[in-house]
Amino acid sequence: MHIDAAPDRDLCPTGCSGRSYLARHTGWYRKHFALPAGWAESHISLEFEGAFHGSIVYVNGLLLTSHSCGYTSFDVPLAKGSLKFGGEPNVIAVYVDATSGTGWWYEGGGLFRHVWLVKRSPVHLATWGVFVAPKVDGGTITATTATTATTTGWLRGGLTALASLNITAVVTSAPAAEGPLAAAAQQVQVHASFELIDAAGVTVVVLVAPPVAVAPGAEATLHASGRIPARVALWSIPHPTLYTVRTRLMSSAATGPVIDETNVTTGFRSLHYDARSGFRMNEQQVKVRGFCDHNDFASVGVAVPDRLNLCSNFDIVSDHFARILSALFSSAPGRAVRCTYAERP
């Protein structure tokens, strides 16, 4: 990376616009890479987990996109015509401007989270395109036989209930010029299966979405819903049980190959707000303990290593916090998952 004005060489004794004593800066990132010839018919994109604050992305000198929020992730499709294959060099250039910022504290700047190069089929599940909505039948919640009361009023050992799932998945197709069906330029029939898997890796239920047609350069939505035949373990503060929904996108043929696949983590719990009794989770009254958590650390800025986030999460769960307010900004994608998986003592 080339930094136009390094913050450690440009201090503000009286504060920089009232925000910090370290100057905000701009900079360029460049990455040279080669793609194999076998990738020429694939859909290729870049996934930025975070670039602070405003960013502009180029590939081989071609302007692709700009993004104006430093805390939200974004996906950048790399048009086939902009890339070189078969070992020829490509270069990604990213300009990041942190001079505007959003907070009164020093937030740092640059590519402060991971950036991923992603290869998919021309017809694929959209990035972050699978939405899982679990629903618990409140009147069916019961405690497991091993349940005992805790000093905080929670039931140690877990709760179970009957439940259902409502799942949607957005499918997108690359423009005709990018895919192997370019000559025909016709719609493609696809369907999807949604497999609910418990913490032990056992399949609980499989839902199937009816086929839909996807035109080149367009999107379509798959939908499936249904009741779960067995009782599910509920997510609670002392026992945060989670499930995985494995989505497989396939061609219209029932035995067709898997085109794309992704996993989404989900959990089951009931929520109820009442002016008289307050907040209830899983039909138990809950006093919510939480705090406001900025996406940075003192003197480090927003570029927080994964290990530091992991240590912070264990501090959070050891104090039995039930809610984290991410201070108006999106946290790193992996942080919420790590925090949710951590078992409370």
C-alpha cells in the first residue's frame, strides 16, 4: 500500500477537525495476480469485508465501482471482458479515502478487513442472497429432562420446541457474454434444496424449492417453507444452540449437478415484548444486559486483527451480556458468529 499522508508523520496538536490527534489520510492498494485459463467461463468477483472510508475499485485500469461506507461489506463483480486469463497478469487497484470519516475518534483507514477473490458458476447464488426466517411455536416450548435452575433464573440444560422455516434464495445469472450458454442466450431452469443441520452434523429436514427460470444478466428468487418434523433445540443466553442451513443450487434435472452451495447459520427462539412484563425470550422473562461496542480499539483504529476480536468476544460472553450494540456500524462478518457460538459459563 502507498499512503499519501502517513498519520504518524502528520499529527494535529489541537485536534483534526475535532475528531482526533492523528490525521486522516488517503492511499492506494495494488494487487497483481494471474487467473488460470479454466476460469474463463466462470463468474469472478471481489468481496470486500470493509474498506474505510470511501473506496474506488479498478481492474486493469477499468473503473468498476465505488463504495461510500467504511463499515459495510460489498461485492464487486469482475466483468469477463476486464480480465485476462491463462497466466497473463491482472492488477486490482483500490483507492481509499479516510479523510471524511464518521466518528469523533481516530478510526484509522484503508482495507482494514479481509478481501476475497471468489469464483462461481455463471448461474449462482447471489452474494448474501440466502435469507432464513425460523419461527418457533411458542405454546410448544418445554425444558429438557436434564434442565436445572441457575442463579440468574435461566434454565440450564436447554429448551426445545416445534418450529418451522421460511427460506428465500436469490439466484443471479451472468450476462450472456460471460457464460457457456452465450450462443443460445436462453433462460436456465434451476431449483434449490435447503438442508437443516444440527450442531452434531445430523440432517433434521430438507426443504426443496420449485424450479425457476433465470435469464442471462437477470435474477430470480427461490422459496421454500415447511414445518420441522422433530423438536428443535432453542437458542438462549446460557445455551446458544445454532443450526446450519446448507443451500444447494442445482439444474432443473432432479439429479443434476450442484451449481453452487453456501451455508447460513441460524437459531430458533421466540421473542415477545409486552408493556406489563417487558421482554420475554422462549417464554422466560429476560433482563437485557448490553453495551455499545465500537468497531475499533484504542490506538489501533478499525484495523482489528481477528484474534483480538476473538478475545473480546470471550470477555463479552463471560460477563453474560445478552446484547451488543455495534455503535451504528456493522461489525466484522466473522465477529457475530464467533460471539454467538461461544458457550456461556
